[in-house]
Amino acid sequence: SQGQQRTSALSLKLSEIDLVRRSIHDTPVLLLDDVLSELDSNRQNYLLNSIAKIQTVITCTGLEEFVKNRFCINKIFQVINGNVYEKESVEEI
């Protein structure tokens, strides 16, 4: 299934980050695109907990799952008709 494929890819990515961290004693920035879309709630929670202390840039079409899982969102940018707007909170969207 798509969820299993996504889980496998994310597991490899998290392992790669751990390897880089141990090899060069620095943590890379993690870039994720629409990462929660095909994961069940248990896998979503696991992923969000796993990346909580990693600088991460996530692109997505909705924030509902992040809010529901109480994920710490530091900056929010919304793209509307090709224009980028910084938002102060989830409520502004």
C-alpha cells in the first residue's frame, strides 16, 4: 500500500539523519512534502515525535493533522495564487 511505501521511505530517511548526525556531529535540515497524507494516526504520531527535535520544513495542503497531533509549529507560510504570506497562527488560515 501507499502508506507502507511511505513508512519505509520515512524510516530510511530518519536512519539517514541519524547516520549523518553521528558521522559529522551535526543534524541536517529535514525537508518533507505532504508527509502525513497516507499514514495512519499511529504512524503520524510516531513520525511527529521522531522529528520534534530536528529542524524540519514541511509542505502540506492542510494543517489539521499537525494541530490534532499537537505538533509544535514555529512558522507558517501560506501560498495563495503564487504569493507567499507568513501567518502568525493556525487560526489565521
